[in-house]
Amino acid sequence: TTTPRIGDILQKLAPFLKMYGEYVKNFDNAMELVKMWTERSPQFKFIVQDIQKEKVCGNLTLQHHMLEPVQRIPRYEMLLKDYLRKLPQDSLDWKDAEKSLEIISTAASHSNSAIRKMENLKKLLEIYEMLGEEEDIVNPSNELIKEGQILKLAARNTSAQERYLFL
């Protein structure tokens, strides 16, 4: 009650939220690994189930707990937007809360960008495998812009051949 502010605290801690991008980028792979090892290893499955029964886990699955960090940044962003809507503009916390929201929104964008980059690399890997792994196209600087059916027109005659294009 002596200093009713949160904006200044969040502003100091918000830059650390960018690291969530790395977590989010690897989230799908981590979930797949948990699923794979749960199916492959009865011992792993038993240990996970045993831990999940602990009171501290709140009857939630490992996958649920893994999802929490993915949801954290959007929750902070929603919290701050709501806080700013209800906070009087002449409040001592207004500028700090506004700056915190800006930093957290940037972290959310960074996280979303990491997801898109990872999805793009996955798609390039799929294309690489479809092409018989002859052309190494899997590179973080490469980006799939568009793909789809096209008609290739022959220069000598008017015949058209169907092709599938990756741009």
C-alpha cells in the first residue's frame, strides 16, 4: 500500500522475457520427445506419472506444465493492457506500466517470430526430404515464400506441363 506500483518492476524484468522465444521455438520438439519416450519407455512413463501424482503438480500433466511458459508472455501482455485501461492516466505508475507493455509486446513478437522461423525451417526440411535430399535448402536464411501447382508453357509450342513450384 505504500508504493502501489508494478510497472517499474515489470519494466526491469521484461527484457528477460525474450528468452521465452528460445523455449517456444523448441516447444513442439520437446512435446514430441515427451510423447515418444512415454510410448517407448514404460520406465519413463511410470516416472512421469509418479511425479504427476505429487501434490505440488496440482493434478496436472507434464505437458500442461510445459505449456505454462508458452502462455506466460501473452498473459503478462493482457494483464498490463487491462491494468492500463483501469489505471488513471495521471497515476505515478502510468509511464512505467506503458513502457513495460511496450517491452513485453516486443518479447511477444520475438516469441511469435521464433515460432514462425521454426515452422519455416520444418517446412524447408520436409521439402528437402521430398526432393531426395539432393539440394541442401535447409538454411536459416532461406524462407519458403509460396508453393503450389503451376503450368509450364513450352516456348516452341503451346503445350502446357503441370509442375509443382517451391518459391
